[in-house]
Amino acid sequence: MKTKRLILVTSPPASGKTYISKKISEKLRHVVYLDKDTLIPLSKQIFVVAGQEYDRSSDFFEKYIRDYEYTAIVDLALEALQYDDKALINAPFTREIRSPEYMNNLKEKLKDYHAKLTVIWVITKPEVIHQRMIERNSDRDTWKLENWDQYISEVDFSIPSTIDDKNDDLDFLEFYNSSEEEYTESMERIVSLLENE
């Protein structure tokens, strides 16, 4: 039986995840693309119903919404793997990617779907991220841009060490994205690896 893949494209915000995720999905065969941001309209409604100001950096969001967004998007991906070879999730997975417990539990779940995990970590320089965040002009970045020094000092750019399967060369792939040349090389390399498995 062919091994299926759950692909997580992850990184700090504004590193280029969405663009890269979509381009990889366009180039791969038999892949279902999922973006956690698709759940934002539902999350915004939870703020409304609760009478809370919309703020994805708030304690309310952390307590009542954040983790449920991740649960929902992963469940959708697992469902997709019942019908196709690959499911790709575009989401930061900021804490999850550094939690051995979370990642091991996810790998165990994937066994039920005859699937393995691939994490694509997007590496982009902070100054490039700052410029992209200004250019995309999204309300989710308002606090970050207004408090840039504080925000960027709290972002962990280190490469996650929780993903290390000695029996799987595709468990962790680095996508360099601070220049056009880096992007092109990374795109060709990663698509080739995933398609020729």
C-alpha cells in the first residue's frame, strides 16, 4: 500500500507560508490543500457571540479558540487522507511543532491512515518578514506591527528539533525564502522529493 503524507507547512507569521503552500500544492499530484485561516470567519463569530473585541493575541482567543482551530484543521486533513495521497496544511503550529508529545501523538494518529508526517519549515529573515507584514496589511498583524520590537523578540526562529525520524528522510524539510533564488531552489528540491518518494 502506498504511504500517504500529511504535510505541514509551518513558520513564524509572514514568512511566506501561504504562498509557498499554494505553490507546492499546485505542483504536487493528489494533494488536498487546507489553510487554517479559512476558519477565521467562524472564529470571528465566536468573538461576536461572546461580546469580545476581535483580537487574536488576546487571552480570550488563547483560551477559547486557538487550540480548537488546530484540532479542526488537522481533523479535516485526516479525513482528506482517506480519499487522497497527500493533505497539506498551511498553519504556523507555533507551539505544536516544538512539543514532542503533540508531534508523537500526531504521528501515531497518522498510522491509522497509513500516512507519515512531513514538516516543511519556512526560513525567512526577520527584516523580510517585517516588510511582508506591512505589505499584506492584515488586521491580524496590527498589534505585531505596532509593537514590532517586542513581538519579534518573542518569536522563536530556531529550527524545531522535535521532528527527527531516523527512518524517514522526508520528515523534516527546510524551505529557504528570503530571496527569489532561495525560493526557486527550495521549491524545486522539495517538490521533487515529495513527488519521487
